[in-house]
Amino acid sequence: MRVYRKNQRGYYSYGIYHYLAFWIVIFLGIFLLSTYVRDILKLDVVKDVEAVSLMSALFLGIIEIIKILVYPIKNKGLFKYFYSLSLERRIRKAFLNTMTLNIVKDLPRIEVPKIKVTFNDEKIYVFVQRLAGMNDLEKIQANINSAVVGKYRNFAVVELIQADDGTSFSFILEDLGTDKTFIPHTVDDLKQDPYFIELQENLTLNLSKYPHVAIWGQTGSGKTTVLMSVIAQCLSNNTELYFVDGKTEFSSFSVFYPKEKIATDNIEVVSLLKHISEIIMKRQKQMASAVQKRKELGLTGFDIKLKPIVVVADEVGSIVASMSSKEKKELVNNLLQIVQKGRSVSVFLVMASQSPATTVLPSDIRSQFSTRILLGSATGDTQRMAFDQVATTGGVAKFQGYYMTSGLTVQPQKFFVPNLYEHDLASMQIFERLYNEKE
């Protein structure tokens, strides 16, 4: 904690004697002065020894100061080290300028919390000591965002963690402005290990940890393109795919993919999902046997290397709208089986629909998606249905949106639709090749 005192001009200032640079200058000054005095007075041998001892002590003190500086510079990098110091200073200044820390503006002194900035894995971590009265977290977050300039100007707070004892906050900042579109250049760029899918740069999900993906957005927002990217990656690693195709777009895969795994009309959809539910029950028995054999609780299909199954459901809203009450009930029951029990047996759902409204699918299903993506501009009500909060009050560019992943984010993050078209990787030939070349 720092204490700033109001000076005669009405500004809050921090004593110069608190800064390390001040004491370095003092030490250097004493060192130079002692050398000068020795030369002027022509000290005898004894005094020369005393002077040398003094200078040695000063020299050792300077060495220790340099050591203190070298460690953080070595571990952060010179630029990051000085930027972290600069950011700490700007955050303190933002707190002072907006009087975040005190409601009363005429105090003779003001307390500023301890602030520590560190870098790790392309993220910025800001530690802020909590002082009495620091309750307006949105204002504190705004202060931190406003202080980030220069190379890291696109970074903003994406997560806030409060210490268990309530004495501090940790703010995590990520790059929200840079385009993170996943643009594969060759077929090899689409190849992934089983269970893993890359949605955008620096966002690769392990479905065993973050099961089920929901994609919402109006026509032309890029939902199908996201699905195509997921499908291509799954085809490359021998993931077993099942298609619930509300637009009959993926039914064309039947030229190289088993037709019985592609459902287009209502009867086929209900039958296919019922088949998936039966697979889940069989796999549950496999898991029970594995638990008994290994004598380990909490095992999942990933742990025993079960082949992942991904159900790709496109335009679910149109499918639901065309169903009878009985068919819709069967659809919902089977989808519930998948989203509630699928993770443990490596069965996952990747679903696309125009709206996250409960008229399409009940909230019991919607709440089970670990990753939720909302593409295009949407009203506040739609954003709340998707994320339980508003992501933005303005619009977004075409083929962009927001996403949240449970356990990775605490508020919506910018999302960029993958681009398979720039290097002609969205053709039927590419998907057939990935399917045939799988290991």
C-alpha cells in the first residue's frame, strides 16, 4: 500500500524517497563524493583503508541493487519488465485521477493499494490489494483497461478472481482486439488429435474436459462454416461422426461417409438419436468394468481411450419446428441423454441453431454446453439467453461474435469464424481426403 499526500497545488504525490532510483543516485553520490574528498584531503594510509572499506561497502550495495533488478528482467524480458512497471504506474494514476479509492475528494492523504503486474502465456495478470471502500469492481476494471496502452492496447480484463480472504483481486487480461481467425493453409493444418478441435487461434478444446458446443446465429453469420471446421478436424482423426442435418447440406457426405450415420427427416433424426442413447448405455457398462478393473473412480472415456463420438446437429430449430409433440419429446429426451451422460463415455454434441431460446430447446439442454458461441449482432435478451449476461451493447463485424467456455472464461470473449475458403479447404474433395487419410 502507498500513501499519497496532497501537496500545496492540490495534487496527490508520492515521496521521491520511496523510489529505488532515488537511493541508487544517493549511493552513487556518496561513492563519488568520498572519492573526491579523499583526493582533496590526501588521506593517509589508514584513512585510505577506511575510505576503501566504505567504497567497497557502497559498491557491494550497488551490486545487490543490480541483482534485485536482474532477476525480474531475466525472467520477464527487458521490455515486459519495464512495461509492467509502467503499467503499474498508470493504474495507480488512473485510481488517483478517478478517485476510485476515496469518495471524499478533500482528504489530506489517500491510500493506494499495492499493484503488481506480471506476464505469462500471452496474458497479463494484475494483482490489486483490496482496501476499505474498494467495492466498485466495474470502475476498477475500467481503470485497468484504460491504463493498457502501446503494444498491449488490445488487451482487456476478461476475468476477475477475488482472494478467498477478500484482501485482494487478481485481474486477467487477454488480447481481444487482434484477429484470431483460424485459417488453415493446407490439409495438414486441419488435422487434430482425437478429442481436440481448434475453434480459433489460441482456442483449442479438449472435448473430454469441455464437452458439447452450441453455436447460435442468424442465417449467414457463419454457423455452418464453424461446423465444417469441426467436421474436418474430426474426420482427420477417426472420430465417429453422426449428422442431424436440418438443412440437408451435410447429407452430400454420403458419397464417401456411411449413409446410416446421416439423418435428415424427422423419423431418421429420432431413430439416430435413439441409437446414440443406446451407445451411451453400452459404453456406461464398459466404463463400469474399467472402474472395477483399474479400481479407480472418476474414469472417463478419454482415460480408457474410447473412440470419441461427435453428433453434429445443424439447424436444430427448423427440425424442432417441423416435429410433432411426440417426436419433439423423444428428440429432447435423447439430447438430454447425450449432454448429461455423454462426457463420461466420450459422446459429444456440437449443435447449431439460429436462436438460443427455450422454444427451440429447453434450458436443461442449453445449460449443459461447455462452450457457447453467439455469432453476429444480437439483442441484449438474446445475449442473456446465450451467456446469462450481455456481451456487448454494440454490433459486431461479419463472421465474428462472442463465446464462453465454462472453466476457461467468466465473461463472453470475442470469437472469429474459421476461414476454410481462403485456401480452398471447404470442398467435398478435402473432406473425403481427410476421411480416407485418417490413421
